[in-house]
Amino acid sequence: MKKAAIWFLALLITLFTAGYQRVTGPSYPLRGKVRLNHTQIKYKLERSHETDQDYKLQLSVPNSEISGFIFYKRYKTADPWTQIPLTRESDFLFGLLPSQPPAGKLEYKVFLTTSTEEISLTGEKPVIIRFKGHVPAGVLIPHILIMFSAMLISTRAGLEALRPNKNPRKYALWAFALLFVGGMVFGPFVQKMAFGSFWTGFPFGFDLTDNKTLIGLVGWLVAVIAGSRGKPARGWVLGASILLLLVFLIPHSLLGSELKY
């Protein structure tokens, strides 16, 4: 297989993994559509929001016979549910959920009603929204680009390790370096700005985002050490590449930072 084809395959695997991780994560918006009173209503319910302002939940509902309300409360508390009505502005219904401190969460349910019907957009289970601090683009974008590059080079290293008589050493070194910079340099700054702590993984906590970065980094460290003195260490490189792939398949923000009220 030619180098261009190998790079293309590595890119496809990386794009699929990154896309899967994002859309399956608990911070990805909940989308759907319902039909009420002969009106089709599409909705997008956020599950992540910045702390600098309340979350404005807005629905396009041109049928003026439809109204609604929201139930919400702080997540994992004994707080009573608070009900607020959805306010109509022209063809839109909206309601405000109060901002929370970084890593604070609210659970909420959204109902639409007519004089004869009532439906829940959120089903039986409430939607959980987590609030976060603002992360400047100058920090967030390099973090994302470097982590994406680490995944790409890691995948490329694994594919190179499958090629007979090839030495994936240079790709292994780049994969480890990029993962270290993206996950252990920029990552803690993103975590601090968003949720107030530089590191909440092992040994200080159970944040899965931090822990999976650490696991992937340790895997690549082992592969780099195994390939010292120029050894191909193809088995170790392939193992580290597969490990990071599995780590990246874990939904983003799963078991992430959470404020204990």
C-alpha cells in the first residue's frame, strides 16, 4: 500500500473516531422532532452551556395554540422541581434556566401543551445540562488540533507497524509528543478554565476525560521505551495505537467534572 493511501486510511479512521466520540458524548445536544396539534416541531436541547449567562431554551413553534413549561432542579440534589412557563415571542417559545457555577449541572424536562394534549420533549428521563467557564480560542483550538493530530499520528503509527520490515519509531515518538503536549499541557489549562481544576483524574479523582488521556499516554510511553535504540517494537506500537483508538471511542465528557452541591 502506498504512503498516500495509508495516510488517507489513517485520516478516515481518525475522523470517524472523533465524530463518534463527539456525537455520543453527554454534552452533545439532544435533537429531535415531535408533532402536536397538526404542527411539526423540531427541537435542540443543549447539554452544555457557559456560566456567564442563563441558558435560553428556544423552540420554533408557529402554532399559537401551543404553549409549554419546563421543570428543572439541580442535579443530584433533594431540591424540589421548579416549574417555569415557556414565554411566547412571535413564532418562538423560550424559557431561561439559571446559570450554575463551573461543573454545576441542572436536570430539566420540557413539555408542550394544548387545550387537550401534553407531550414531553425529553421523554421519561430529564436532560442534564452542565455549565462550564469560558475557554479562550487561543487555548481551546490548539488543544483540539494537537489532540486530533496525536490521534492521526497514533493511527498512522499503528498502520506502519503492520507493514513488514518497516520501523514505526518516528511515528511513535511524534504520537507520544503530541499526546503529551495536547493532553498534559493544554488539557489541564482547558480543564482549569472550564471547570476550575487543572486535573481531576487519577490519583485525585475519577474524571474519565483526564484518565483516558493518562491511559493513552502511558501506553505510548511504554511503546517509546520498548523501541529505544532504534528498535521497531512493532507489537508495542500497534498495541499503543489500538489502545488510544479504544480510548478515543469513549464518548467525550463521559463521567466528566461534576460539582457536588
